[in-house]
Amino acid sequence: MGSDADDFENVSPAPGNRGSSNPNGNAVEKVAQSSENLLESRLKEAKVYSSMGLFEESRDVYTRILVEFPDIPSHSRARIQEQIDQIEAEIAERNGDDSEASLSTEELSFIRREFSDGEDAEDVLGRGKAFMETGQNSEALEEFRKLLGIDFPVDRLLGTLVECVLRLCGPEEAPARLEKLLTESSLGKRERARLKFKLGVELENRGRLQAAIDLYRAARGIIPEDLNMRSALDAKIAGLSTGSRYAYLLNQGWISQQDLAEAEARAKKAGSSVEAVLMDVFGIGKEEIGRSLSVYYGLPFRTYDPNTTVPIDLFTRLDRASLSLEAWVPISTYEREADVLMEAPDDDDRIRRIQELLNMDSLTLAVGVREDIQAYIDRFFQAVDLAEKAAQVREATPAGDRKTRKERRYVPSIPDFSYVEFCMEGDRQEALIRHLEVLNVSEHGIGLLLRKEDEDLADTLQPGSLIPDMTFYATWTLIRADATVRHITPITTGQHKGHYLLGVQSKEIIESSKVPY
């Protein structure tokens, strides 16, 4: 069944420009933005529950949306109601003729007599529910344990089993008891993950957030290859990760509080950002760090892009030192609006000052790491310096000696690459990715170290050969481009003696790295 929150287009209860800032806007706009964010969160929550098989929870969230957001468009309300109807049908099909109504003592006695000797799965399930109705949760759990050892649909047992464990053991001991049950069961990884998720949801509803997060993390670790379930669990963890810039990383288990404290100390000593230390020392990917920052600030995360056009006119009236100190940079402008990248986009006074300084009607904000912001600042001001030097040269040159040019002049500013990765066509069957160190970089070409273990490439590649889709990695960026082999030269001296120097050239890299002057 489909319950993807992304299917709901234009569900917003009021118009809003996510990520934009207008200090002159009124309170109504801020309320509308908050309402839009809450609605989006609710839709994602319903999607997560549905994808994990918790249909009752998904139905309840969709129903709550219809009550909490009476102003959403009628066509969107109709689609949400359609989702509710589909979920109700799914629940009915899953439960069959099971009744959730309370049973009388006489009915319970009858059920227990009827099911006392039966070992059919339905008998075992009915007997377990009967035990729960009479408060005999230990006996009920023993019956449910039997179902975990046979091919019985977990959908029909999900909520009942978790509720039984909670009644019997309480919130503190429930995770350990469920883990013991799963260890003794013959369930597959997906079913195990769903049971842990369900218990996590119940503990979250009881205010046991850390225990819930631990269960979500454990469930995520069970099914690393199931992208849909990983995405659902990731979204659930992200929803609880609003305590700090790094709460998402902590909740995912990628770093500990001790790791974070060490990273902060290292960053302070080195004069770098905490994000840089987390990447360089603790091996956390920039994508994960970006997700954490995006969740915390509620803004998109943006990395350094060497292809961004330099807004020279804007930078001629900005102070380089101030931008570096405050860690923000305007990326682009259009009409009376500007895109601004900030390390900490939660300072309203600073945002107001930026808008006044840029003389813009509104700003579209994004969050980034300090080193990426500094990379933009350095490249943009380098372009400004080159443009000013070129102007000085033109002014100092007698008019009669000046040659008119129809084309704008550029100088290449090639990133300082550290290594490259690529996969030759012949390697694809073996899924072998080549990883070569970069020895030198210039506008004339890039020198790669071809070690002895990769000398088969020296036989495969010839001057003029095209290496498609190479990935060139620098400290704060990467560029994908085709490259042409210019030479393969044996290294006869130095520390790399006995290896080869593979010289390649890429017009795409040169073009993308041009800086006007």
C-alpha cells in the first residue's frame, strides 16, 4: 500500500518559503511557517509507521492531521482520508475476524478450554490473548514465544507481543526480555527489526526517549542492506535529534559524548571547527554531519561547490575578515534576494544585519561547516583581487597599447586534490575501484602515482586513452570528470622509485576551476 508523505503535494496550510528570512515579516508568516513544518513532520511520521508495519499508529497520525490542520486544501484532505481508508482495510485484513472488544469471564473460560490442547497457530494465539485478558502475562508470553519459532505472520503478533512484554517486565526490563525472545526465535532480520521498532515506539510514548533511541539504533543495525527500513529508522531517530547540533550523530551512535568532548577540545586547540575534527579524526562522513546540522536548524545543508559563479559586485563591498570571523558567506543573488550560507543560522540579530548589509529584501539560508564557508570566502576574494589587479594593469597601460578583447579573461584555480577514484570498463565485472594518490596538480595536468600493484593499468592505458567518470577528491570538495591520459612515465628517483607517474588532463576540471579577472 502507498503511504508516502512525499505523495502529498501542496498540502501546506499556508504559503511559505522554507529556509528564507524576512526580518520585516509579520507574526502570521512565522506561524504559517511553523505550521507547515509541523505538517511535514506529521506526514513523515505517518510514512515511517506505515513502512515499519505499524498501521494503527500510521492511521492515528493521519487522523490527527485532519483534526490539527483544518485549512489544508480539500484535495489533500481527500488523499489523506484515502490513506486512512487503505490502512483500515490493511488492518482488517491482517487481523481477520479478531475482535479487540473486552471479553467476559465466561468467554475467557470458554476460550481457555477450547484452546487448552490445541497446538494450531490460531489456537496458540487465541490462548495467549486469553491469558493476557486475565492478567496472566507470563503464561501469555510463553504462548507467543511458540509463535516466534514457526512461520507465523509477525504483523498479527507485533503489538500484542510488545504489550505483553511491557506488562510483564516494565519499561526498564522490556528491551532485554525482547532481545532474549528474539535470540531464541527463528525470525528473519526484518521481523526482528520491526519488533524492536515497535517496542521503541511504545517506550517513546512513555517518555523513555533514550531507551527508544537505543532500540531504533539497534533495529537499524540489523538491516543495513534494507534501504527502505533504514530510511524509516533514520527518520525516526532524526525526529528525536533536536537537542544540539550533534544530537543526531549521538543518537545514531556514530559518536559518544566522550568523542564529542574530545572533538570540541581538539577543535579549540587547532582553531578549526568541531565538524572538521569529526570528519578527520573520527571518520564521520560530511553527509551524516550535514544531516545532523540540517535536523537541528531546520534548514538545508550545503557544501562547497567549486563551480559556483563568483558574485564579484557583491564582494567588492564586503569585509573578508568579518565574514571569516562570523562564518557566513553570500553564495548568489537574484533580483532582491540572496542565498546565504552560515555556520550558525540561528542568530536573528546577525541575520538582520546581513540582510541590511547586502541590501536585500529577503535571504534564503542554508547551514554549512566553517571550512566550506571559508573556501567560498577565499575563492571569491581571490577573484576580486584578480579583477582589481587586472583593472590596475588596464589603467596603467596607455590607451594606444591596449588590445581590445571580446572575451573575458580567466585564470585556473585548480583544487588541491589528494587522491582519485575510477573504475575502468574492464574492471566493472569485478567491481574493482582504482584508488590513486595525487602527486602534483597544475593547469597543465594532474600527476597520479601508479604503484606496482596497479601496473596492469600501465599496460591497459596509453597516451590519448580516455578514463571516464573519475572522481577527484580535495579536502573540502570533489569533482567528477572525464580525463585523458597524457603520459605514463617510470619514476627512477626519490621515494616513489620503481613506480609510475600517470599524467592526466581534464578540460572539465580546468573549465570548472576558472576564476575571472
